[in-house]
Amino acid sequence: MNTATEEQPSYPLRAVPGFYGNHPGIQVGASVSDKTSDEELQLLQQLDVQWAMYGVNDAELHTVEYYKKCQQRLAEYGMQIYRIANHGVHNVPEITLNLPGRDQKIEEFIDFIRNLAAAGIRYNTYAHMGNGIWSSGHTTGRGGVTARVLDIANAEGRWSGEKYTGELTHGRQYSEEEIWDNYEYMIRKIAPVAESEGVYIGIHPDDPPVYALGGIPRCVFGNFAGYKRALEIADSPNIGVCLCIGCWLEGGAEGMGVDVIEAIRYFGGINKLFKVHFRNVSNPMPAAWQETFMDDGYQDMHQVMQALREVAFDGAIIADHIPKMVGGSNTGLAYSIAYMRALVQAVNGER
């Protein structure tokens, strides 16, 4: 097994390079969109959420003017935009697989980065999967909650209305070399723009981090060695990691090359940990797994929070893929935010 500890500098460090100024410590955010109601935003204000991971689904609304309008609305509830989601430049088969339209998609990504900068938004999450997030539907968990499950034997991928099934989702088997070449082609165009515009890009792990799905190797962001190589290729202070704890736990220490605590210490130690998706799963692959409450999976999430505090993580953590509880989506959201805030308070006290 590879280890992530050999190259660690001393602690404490400032893991996020201050792209939103002086906001010290681990901060709690939440996912919203331009369709989120005033009542839901008020709930987040009551929960003292200060950062919004903002979704804009209409391609025509990805403009500087609209971003500023969204910022103004959130400010009424004491929130700022941490990142804006643009599915048009996230999990893009044209980029990952070098399909027709690749250069146009890269230019669209560049325009998006410039729009973010013009609106004062300094961070974006990017994922490099060519055939979506794979699942096997949903199952029931503790107390009858509904949660995503994955059994690789009968899984299928989905993204932006597309469904991916079968042994070859795009008609043929792709090689590792192709996937790496396509990543390098993209990142060498994107990284200089991100640097010049002052925007940081955190790359999300593959979900699930299985070697190949539908004929497409997940060799770049499906394990620690791939991540390390990808960051070295980018060779940019503005290209880093959006660490989804759940995805890392899906792969497990054996599949990923290091466990999630070692991953935090490494990425945080080189100032490349930009954002964290704070979630848990029942067990690592290859066995089928399901998503769980933070306190009901195989990882002790207190240890995860301790590791974030150890590397002086100065960014946002969010709940993600929350199991559906009685009372609607806000029930699970409130439970998750309260749990995270309690852990942040605990580890701050411990230090």
C-alpha cells in the first residue's frame, strides 16, 4: 500500500489558501440553488450556515449579472456563495473522452471561470468522470430512511439527464493513457486561466472509485496515486481537491491506496484541500454498500474532523447525499448540519 505520510510538512498549516479572505477554521456550508425557497434559506440562517454551494441549472443564467443577483439574495440570509455548480462543465464526456466538441467545452469552462472571478466567487468544484455517478437505486437504512445503494453487478450511471449502462457506455474500451492524455490536455488550458483569474478548482473523486465502468478507466481520480499524479501534472496552486469523504470511503484504504485520514493529511499538507463533502457509507467495496447517516457508517467521522483540524483546514464542509428521513429533506439537512457543527466545536476544543 502507498502511504501519504512520507512527504508531510510540519503542522499546523493553512490548508486553504485564503481565497475568501480571513475566514479562519472549519466552516459549515450547505447546497442550495436559485430555486431554493425563502423559507429554506431562513432555515439555513437559523442553523447559522454561512456558505452556500449554489446550483444554477439553466445554462443561459450563467452570467456575471445573474451571479451577483444570487449573491444579493443570499446576503439577506447572512450567506455568501462559496461555489456555483455548472453542470455544463462538470462531468463532461467531451472533455474526459475527447469526443467531438471538446475544445468548445473547454472554452465554455474558461468563460465560466472568468465569470466567477468577475462576480468575486473564488472557488469551483470540477469532476472528470466520463459516464456519470453510478448507483443501484435506493434501499432502506436505520429507522427506514431511504439511501443510495451500489452493487457494482447491477449499477448504472446517470448525469444531467443521461443514463449509462452496459459494458461499453460509449461504444468501445478506453485506455488509461487516453484518459490521462485527455486530462492533461484540459488542465493545461484551464490552470493558467484559474491562476490569472484568482479562481481555485477542487477536483472531486470518482463516484464510485471503481477501476473501470462501462469501458472507461477511473484511473485519474479513483485512487491516491492518480490524484497525486494529476496534481503534479497541473502544477498549479489553484488546482486542488474537493475531497468527498464518502467517495474515498467507498473505495476504502485498500482500493484508494491510503485511508481517508492519510488523504486529508497529505492534501492539506500541500495546501490543496479546498472543500470537503462530509458523508459516510456502510462499508468499502468490493461488497455492495449504502450511504448512511454520518454517525452510522464504518468511518468514525470524529476522526475525520480531527484530521481537518490538524491540518488547519480553512474551508467549507457540507453534508452530501443525505439519507431521506421522515419530515422531508430539511429534516436530514438539519440533523447533518447540527452533527457537523457539534464535531467542529468538539475538535476546536480539543486543540
